[in-house]
Amino acid sequence: MTTASAARTPLYIDVHLIHSTPYANLNRDRQGAPKTATYGGSLRPRISSQNGRRHTRTHLQNALGVRALRTRRTPQEVATRLIAQGWDADTALTAAQLLIIGADIKGLGLTTEGTNALLFLPETAFDALASIATEYREALTSAADSAAQAIADAKADAAAQKAADSDGDQDDDPEEQEAAEAGPVAAAWKKISAADRKKITGEVLEVLRSRNASIAAFGRMLANESDSTFDGAVQMAHSLATHSARTQVDFFSAVDDVIHNAGTETGAGHMGDQRYTSATFYRYSTLNIRELVDNLDGDTDTALQVTNEFLRAFPLAVLPAKASGTAPHTIPHLIHVAVRTDRPINLVGAYETPVPATTDGYLPASLAALDAHAGAHTRMLGNSRIAGAAHTTLVDTEFAHLGDRTDSLDHLVDHITSIIAKHIA
């Protein structure tokens, strides 16, 4: 954060959700079971922050019409654009790989899949890189031809060695093959003139450092390239159930239609089991408005647009895992938003003691606990640093500590956005 921005009053939007989800598997671990966490000494269903950020970002991007892509396949995407312009396919891919080498970022290299690290770039970056390749086509094509010849020679030498080797029936080592192909590309880069290399490096770095609204909101990290790395304005917590719950096992079977229609056999064509859970979640995210404006180079109009869409994206983003068999398309029972001028505050402590099961389910007690905990924070810290607060809900309950009640999400978003607009005007 710059000295100027540090001197300004902090400005955060805290979004708190109480969200009841059905029998589903919204976010699974490597064994395929719903993710869990221990909190307050009890096991809770959990939705990871990575999962929430991914779907919130996708929802926000669709609303804004501005996309950023996280991918290893930057060379392939650039090559696709070059091929469409009439380049030879092999030359196009090698030229795109040369641009990655040319960025001269320590640790950033090539694999058979593309780059060895995920790059998070505006969608327009692939066109920009293709334009650089076109600008330096002659130099890149010459280097690509040199790399192709070196790769062909290396393969011929390897084949000859394999034929002469008594263990020649062994399979090729994928890592050795990968290194054999990446090495000549790196060597070919050095055959481009020093003047062109310097220009290409500068232009490629400019593309890798570019950002749009999505990247400004969610941030980016590229090791050993500090000008491409910055903190996102959005922080998101792992969502935890307000109560204890265990994973449930569902035994299922599938009918073989041909055998069933023939009537010759009975029984299932396939049997197995899957794991699900159902829970009422507390979900929390915060948006640092000052950081968002800084990441957008002072563009307050875009910052307000991102804020507006984020307030919809986080509560309404669909978590689609195993959706075809569970249709888990609920919305939160409560959306509470607070604008703070001191620091963000996560209210998960309301559920450190798990909500007990009752004949009314978990929702009433979960809603009441959030209201009470918000009130306790206000008593302890005062409300002078709360620039505004509001909520919208599916229930008729009145909440004393969650700010103004609005009758719809649209009204809630408009109310909060108007408060932010006054502070960043």
C-alpha cells in the first residue's frame, strides 16, 4: 500500500451469510468426501475458501463481462491465435514458448503442458502476446527453426543411443523428454539479437503485469516477479457449519437397461457408495475498497461496479459440485453487510459453541447467534467505525444488531454501494 493510501481512512465491506444447504457434496476432498474442519472442538462440514473464491470470481466476471484466466496453457493459447493468422503450427508454438523464455523470470519455464506455473492474466493478454510475436516474427521464426533442428538432432541421437543400449526396451523418461525439448528453446532464445531480446522482454513483461477488474479484486502472485504480484482486495474465509455434523454415506445402484429390458436377469449393473452432508453454513468475505481502488489505479467508477457485482456474486454464486444428483441450488437465508472504517471483522465466533439440533432445525438459532454476536462486537468496539450496515432475509424475524432491513438484495446492494460512493468520491 502506498504512503498516500495508508494515510486515508480504511474502508471495508464485510459480507456475512447464513446459508442452509441440502444433502449434497459441495466441496470434496481428495477421497471424494465432503470437506470438514474441527472448530470449537467439534467436527463441522466445510466449504474451502478456494472453492468460494473460484465461483464468486466466475460469477463476478460474467456480470462484468471482463474475464481473467488462470492457466498453464498460455503458449498454446498464443499459438492458436498465430495459427489463425497463417503461421505454421510448430513454429507458432515455439514462438509462443520463446516469449515465455523471453520474460526472463527466474523459475518460470516450460513443460509439455505449457508453463510450469499457472499464470493469471486478462483474457486480452493472449492477443497481446500474439501481437508481440507478429511484431518480431522474423527473429522468432529463425529461432524456432533453430530449436526445431536441435530437437530433431537430439531425438536422433537418443534413438541411436537407445538402439545401441542393451536396455533399449525401457520406456522413455517423460521428464528427460521434456527437458530435451525445453532446452533447445531456451538455447534458441539466445540466438536472437540482444537488441530484439531486450525489446521482447520488456513488452512481454508489460503483458504479464497487466491487470483488469477481476485480477484487481482477487489478486495475483507470480514468484520472482514483484511487479506482477499484488494482494487482491477480496479476502474470503472457509465456510463452516454453525453446528456439528458428520458425513453421510449413500449406497446407490445403477440399472443395466439392456439386461433389464430383456428380462433375463435382475439386480444392478453397478453398485457403489458416495458421501454427502447437509449443513447450515456461516460464510464470510470482506472487500478492501481502498485496495481495490489502488489496484485499479484510482478508477473509482470501475471500483464501484466491482463492488456492486461482488455484493451479488458472493451470496448468489452457484457451488455446482455433484449438482446433477443433488441440485443444491439454495440461496442464503440471511445476507448481512457492514461497511467498516477500521478493520474487517469475521463473526464466526458466534458458532465456536456449535448450535444444538432442535425440532426447528439449525436456522433459527444460527440467525439469532449471528445477531447477538454482532451486537456484542458493537458494544465492545462501539459503532463509530461502522459507516453503515444492512441486511436482507428470507425470514420474518427482526434483527436488532444487523443494521437496516431491506426488502431485497437489489435494495441492499444499492444502499451499500451508495455509502461506498460517498466515501471514495
